[in-house]
Amino acid sequence: MDSVQEQDAGWRGSPDLWLGAAYDALIENGVDAVKIQPLAARLRLSRTSFYWFFKDRAALLDALAGLWAERTTAPLVAASHAFAATETEAMLNLIGCFLSERFDARLEFAARSWALSDGAMMVRLQEADAARLSAIESLLMRWGHDPKDADVRARTVYLVQIGYISMQTRESLTTRLERIPHYVEIYTGRRPDAAELARFRAGLEEAS
């Protein structure tokens, strides 16, 4: 008889339920906490229920890595291709992605910590970094920057934003918004106008 009292007899959960528990464990305590028995206890399900949905822990970690890509790289790349009438608006779209819930900053931080002890995850992370940088470079080149200039500007954009996450920097939204026009000017060489900034702020308020 299982030591864990199940929620209901015969209830095994679902793939999303197990993945959600793995997500919470990763965010709270790191990848070493993503283990089958502790997750079963968290969910009040039997350990054997896990195997209805995942072959083993490695399969769960693979799904968790996929979730990370969906919640970080995918929205960032989409933001780099979002419609913009000007280069400064295009950069505001990109910065807005990092500031919104579309980009899961907590999961990004946890994934980077995870990669320090997992070679396969480090490879995924490096591939994601390359894809993200390429998307930002492409954005800049579409607005007339030559490849070398776009490369350096893209790195400036990306490393600053990832630095906020990796250093767990805490700023009020007011302070961050005050800095945005200056960041955009550094990134693009141009400062956004008042109307662009107003739309940017309104978009953040809608997303919050």
C-alpha cells in the first residue's frame, strides 16, 4: 500500500499536473528537487501514477526543458518579429516581452541554474542563447544596421536583459520605465517618441 494517500482511488493525475508540479519544484528548489517521489507526495498521488504519463525522470526533465523553451525563447523570437512602424517601436516590443508575463523570468533563472550541473541542459541553453541573439540581430538588420553593428547591439540588448534575470535585480516598474528611453537609444541609436512610450506603457498595464 502506498504511503501517500491518493486524492481519489484510481486518480493518476495528468501529464500537465505532473509537469506543473515539476515546474513548481524547479522554481522553488532547483532541479535536484524534481524527483518522482517528492512530486507524488506534493500531488498526493501514488508514485506509480507518474509512469502512466512519463517513461522516467529524464522524460519529465525533457518536458520541463520544452516548457522552458515555450515560455522564454518562443515569445522572445515572436516579439522580435512583431509589427513595428519604427525601429524604436520594434525595440520597445522586444523589451516589453522581457517585462511581461509572456517571458517567464523565474523559469529562465531556474533553467540557467539547472544547466550548471547538466551538460545536456547547458547545450540547450547555449542553443537558445544563439537563437535569441540571432533574432535580435535580424531585427536590427531589418532596420538598416550592418551585421557587425547588429551583432554588438544585439549582445548589448540581450546580455543586459539576461543580466537583470541572472542577478535577480529588483527595480520598481516606475524606475524601469524611466530607464527605457535611454536603453532604447543605446540599443538603436534613436530615442522613442512620446507616443511610442505611451503605447508601450499602456501595453504593459494591459498585460499586468
